[in-house]
Amino acid sequence: MTVPACGSPPAPAAPSDHGSRALLLDLDGVLLDTRPVMRRAWQRVQEVHGVALPFRDYERHLGREFGDIMERLGVTDAEAVRRTYEAESVATAHLAEEFAGIVETLHAFVAADWRLGVVTSKHVDRAAPLLARLGCPFATIRTPAGAGRTKPAPDPLLLALVDLGVDPASAVYVGDMAVDQESAARAGVPYVHAGWGYGQPTAPAPETVSSPRELLSLLPAKQLARRRQGRGRKDPGSGPPDRQGCGTLDPAGLAGGGLDAPPHLLPYRRHPDPQRPGRR
């Protein structure tokens, strides 16, 4: 599939393929532990803008778009606060860490021909560099920069599935906050709660997994067996089998319109060495 060049008209929506499956994931608390980044950014907001609210008040509303959180907290001059928060978030992004097993799990789904997508309320300038670090070929990324309402509305999930050409019943959304659960319910998408994240599920109690590797239970047994058989089949000198065939998201491509264009396939480049430096 060809990636549309920056500046070209968006590709038409992929036809619905009833045999295709999609795994959609939230970012904060699901893919990466970004709490240290958010805490530092909120401290900066307190220093610059004299906001007295503690971080726990901000954290209680995670999953919602930043402006929505500011309104709920009664913070005035929200745009100036946003600029401070985002600048500090970008400056301290190195403090975020991927959750153990998440990358290998995602590549297991790719190997099983599932389509990956991210649906987050984090704005593109903060989301792109974090996702680029994971080195996973996400086929769509939906942020508040795109069309439609933000979580807990169903819009971002449904738009992501339009990008992927997958029906809601053939997808799963993995989140960690009540707004994720509500968004999935309103979109008609099965929801799995990430027990390693920041929030608690609400009633009715959804399926909950305690680690990223437990998501592999979503894969049919025959797909897991095929993956196990394929492990270790690699050319001499190549990287570990779990990292083979992976791409690295190109932040330059994302900033050029790859996010929420919407494309079918975000720009990503293959890395020449799967055992690249800088990975944990």
C-alpha cells in the first residue's frame, strides 16, 4: 500500500474487510508510562501560572482533551496554560518509558495480520515523538487535531476504524480510564481495560488484563501457534524475531500531515538495524 505524499489529497477510505481485525490502543498508561512527564509539565504550569491545583486533580481527568480538563478544573487562560504544559512535555518526553512487553505484544498482532491504531487525547506535538520511540507500524493515529469530537465521544474510535476499513465488532480498544471505556461502549467497540494503567474501570465491569502480554489471549490459537513456529526464522545478522519487520515512525512525516489526514498507513521508515541503540 502506498503512503500518500505530504500535501496530496487524502486516500479514499479502505473498503470494509470483514476478515480484518484491528487493535486500537490509548497512549498514556497503555503504551507508555508518561506519568513522570505529565507530573513535570503540571509542576511547570503551577510555577508559571500560579495554578494551585495538585497534580492528582489533573490526573483524575486523564483521557480527556486538555481543554476539557482545564474547563472541568476551572483553570482560566487555558490556551496559555496549554502552551506551557505542551512545551514542558516535549522537553521532558525522555522521562517516558514503554511498558514491559508492549512492543513485542504489538508486533505479535502485526504478525497475525491485525491492523494497529492509536486513539489518544494527547495532542499531536506530544504524541508523535513518543510513538516514534516504539518503532511500531501503527496504521492510523487519531488525536484531537482530527475531525469529530474527542473522548468520551465515540468519534475518534469510529474515525480510526474508517481509516483502517474495519468494522467496530471486529476491533478491540485497550484503554485505562473511564472515558476510554465510555468511548468504546458508545462506538460499539469491544473494550479491554489495561490493568497496568492509571485508572479503574466502571460498571459494567469490562474484561481486564494485568499486563500487555495478556493481550495475546485475543489472538486465535492458530495464529499464536503460527507465530511460535515462525520465531527464530531469520537471516543471519538480523535482529530478534519479535522486532523483525518493524518500522520506525518518522516524526517528520507525521508533522507533515500523516496524523489525522486521514491516511490508511502513516509514514514510517524501516530501520536498517533492528538492534538499534537507545532501546531499553
